[in-house]
Amino acid sequence: MKTQKPKKRAHAATQCDRLLAALMRGERITRLESITRYKILNTWQRVRELRDAGHEVLVDYETRNGARVAVYYMQPKTNPEGLPA
């Protein structure tokens, strides 16, 4: 019996890495932007995986061209004095 290769999971991890890096830079990302900029088709799944890994990925909903669009982002880290870390 053949075992499945973990290739797909490694690909998802790479997508999570790209998405996390963008969010940590302060980017606000829609599904369309994740597809065109980062080649990530299943944005909500990558966001879910980041959340499962302990990252606080937030979502706002905006109306653009008459459509409701999810915009994913992360709050910037601050130190105890309230200044950016």
C-alpha cells in the first residue's frame, strides 16, 4: 500500500509563510490580493491555519464596487509603553 506524500502540506506551509510575512509587515490583504500578489487561492484556509498556530489574524468587511469583501490584517505589536515594538 502506498503512502501519500506530504507535498501538499509543505506547499500550504509556504503559502502560510508568505501570508504571515505580509500581514506582519502591516499589509491588509483581500482574497483577490492574496491570489494576485502571493499566488494563494484559498486565503481563508491559510488564515485559519495561521490562527490555529496562534497568530491573531483579524478581519474587517468592506464594500468595494458593491460587493462585501473580507480584508485580513494583524495588529502591530506594541511594547508596554504603547509604542510600536
